Amino acid sequence: METKKFNSLIEKYFSGKTTSEENALLRSYMEEGDAARSFDEFAFAKWQDADTEMPEELKDRIRHNLLTGINTQKRLTFKKILKFSAAAACVAVALVTGFLAGKGTETEANVFECIAANGQKSTISLPDGTKVMLNSGSSLRYASDFNVKNRDIELNGEAYFEVARNEEIPLVVSAKQMKVEVLGTKFNIRAYSSEPEIVTTLVDGSVKATAGGREMIMKPAEEISYNVKSGEMKKYDAPNKNHLIPWRDNELFFNGNNLKEIGTILERMYNVNVIFEDETITKYTYTGLVRNSSLSNVLDLITATSPVESQMYFNTIKFSKRRTGRH
């Protein structure tokens, strides 16, 4: 196959416009030895404004994804449907004894898991009327006897809660090493496994947070953080009182985050891969609120406030030092 035709076919494939016959043709050609050279030429053409060669690991990943995607196009489409369904609903994942049902009980209950995958958010209504909004890359679990003897939840990631009031049964959220207990209130917990700090932000009402053997009571517009590495627990005024839960309103607030940390946030929020051409640029820190937090707006903030430039290739962002003469 001619290189021009091959490149055109790849362009068409990634635009989702190829026919099944074209997919078969592209697959057969990608399995031949000459495909690698043609692919590299195509990759270089698409690696816009880059003065250095595309990393081989990125080439290999894209080649693999291309071959896998063409071979399993129908299954990939089905997986996308499943991913969307998982983000929008809670499904039973296990039958356990005593899970979230109080100590010493022999009660069997189904465990329901609610998931918001990377690049997605999900709004959930719990059996007691509590509303939960899951941020990207997050999940929560609760038992089928929720709101009978307890209102216990396990959270991994970040979630905003509007808790239905129940004087008899407090709602308890376990997030890594922190437990938050409420009767009826609005609050946010961030407890990603990749981050050392667990942070609870109170919007309305009152919250009791317990971690590391310590207990603290919060007031609205306050935050409590617990560092799982150092064991330090502290309470302070929220740094951005006018935008307490920015992600809920499609905003991003950086408070001295370095570029490495921001890269992790971007991967989670936008379901992209982030690579750094030079690790020294990861030390740059950023503070500010990004309204209408589209990926392009976030990248504009980074490149406008530091000597860093970004380039997007398919679903991969490459950060590098700004070269002399570029703005």
C-alpha cells in the first residue's frame, strides 16, 4: 500500500469513518513489516511543532492500540457502553457477611459499587435519599441493607455528598484512613489512592472527622486534611471560599500544585496520558482558578504562567521546556 494511502486510511480510522473492509485492509497492512516505517512517517507528520523525535514507547503504544482497536472494534464499542453504564449506575459486585453492617453481625448483604471512570462524572441517589456526585476516577460502595441498621459507605477517590437527614442513623463515609460522620449536611471528600492527603471540605451543617486516633468537628467553609504518610491532621479555612467545590461546577482550582500533580489530575479528569520530555519541569507550581475547565483552558494556564509548552497527540499530552523564540 502506498504511504499516502496508508496515512489517509489512518486519518480516516481515527475519525471513526472507516468501513469494515477498510479496517480489514488496514489491519492486514499493519501486520506487515513495512507498516512500521510508514507509521513513523505518519507519526512525525502529526507530532506538531516537535523538534525532537517521538518517544519510542509512545509509538509502540499507539501501534498496539491501533492493531487492538481494529481487531476488536465491535468489542471496544461494547466496552464503551459498559463503561458508560457503570458510571451512571450502581451494580452488585459481591455477597458478603457483615460488610458495612456493624460489628458482630451475621447479616448477609449484597455490596453495590458505583463508578465514575476517568473522564467521567456520575450523580447517584442512595436508598435514603442522599445525593452523591462522584468525580472522575472514583468509586463508592455500600451494602444492600444501607439505611436499615447503618448508612456506611466506602469511598475511593472524590465525591460530593448532600446527605438526607436521619437523626437515628448517621451517615459514615470511610475514605482510606479517615472516617467522616454526619446526620444531614453537604460536604466533599477527596481521597485518591495516588495522593497522600485526604481532604474533607464542609459546605453546610456539621461534620465529625476521625483519622489517626484524632477527632475534629468542622464548621462550614472549613477543611480537614490528614496526611497518611506523616500522620498529620489539621483543620483550616478553605483556601477558596467562593468556590468550595470547584470540580462540581466544571472548574479547577490549583493551590500550589506542581506540574507532576497536575499531570495526574489531567489524566484522571480528561482520560488522557501525560508524559514529560524533561522531569525538571515538573517542579513548576501553579495557583489559580480555571473556569469552564476544558482541557485547552487548563493547558493555556500552564503554558502562559511558566516556561513550558504542551503538545497533544491523539490522547497523549507531552509537556516540554519552551524553546527559545517560542511564545
